[in-house]
Amino acid sequence: MALCWDIYVWIPQLSPEILRAFLDRYVDTDDPGEARLSAFLRSYVTGTATDADAAALADLRWSGRDAFTLYLRSPDYAWAMITCTDDGAAVLGLSIDDPHNSPSTRQEAQELIHRLRGEFSAPAGIAGVEMPPPGSREEWQGDQVQLRVGTLDESR
């Protein structure tokens, strides 16, 4: 079974501009693989959400929590992910296929953390094999993390 490296960066606030930039750069917006992307766009990017959008996104929320993740097709990566956290932050993620458990894929993951941090002014990034996206600051500190760069400021 082929594994994936999951790479995430922490965005302290849900910023429409950053979300739009991530979507434009990393998501196949013609065929995103997630019907609720339109509801997400209206709710978090354009600010034109309807009651139906809120209901559609409510189905994504993790049991008893505010956090949810959209798993989206990417033209260049196995997946692109956007997580809205319990803390009002965003976690942006990309998955890299690693069918041969190659050391070069670990290096690629580390380089991608640095690139995403620079591109989105993210204070921190993490990566791990088959690692679910963190939905809170507490989960960000989880023990599944194999690569960690930067830190989360307590005020963010």
C-alpha cells in the first residue's frame, strides 16, 4: 500500500486572501472532488454564505467540535486540505505520495513546509506519514509529527 506524507502549515486566522491564494495555487477548482467547496468559498472567502451553506458545512464538522476539513483534488499533489480549527485558525495541507518510503520524499516534505510557510507567512509547519490534519493547537503538538518547523506564538 502506498503511503503519503502529509504536510501542514498553521495560519493563525482564517484569512479570505490566504484561503483564496491556496485554492488558486494548489486545488483543481474545475474538479475539486468536494461538492461543498462552493459553500466553503461563500462562507470563508467571499462572505456571501447562505443558511444552506452553513448546513452543508455543518455536515463536515468533527463530532461535537467546530473543526472540519475539506479534502480536495490537487493538480500537483495527492491531496490538498483545508482545515478550519476549533481555535479559529486554518491549517493548510498537501499530501505527497511515497510509494517506496523514500528518504527523498521526506526531504521533499521538509522543502514543502518551508515553501508553504514562506508563501503563506505561516509561523509553523509539520509533516508526517498518513497524519490527519490537526483541528486545534493541542492536536498540532501531537506525537505523530515526524517533521516540525517553527513554533506557534501563544498570542496567535
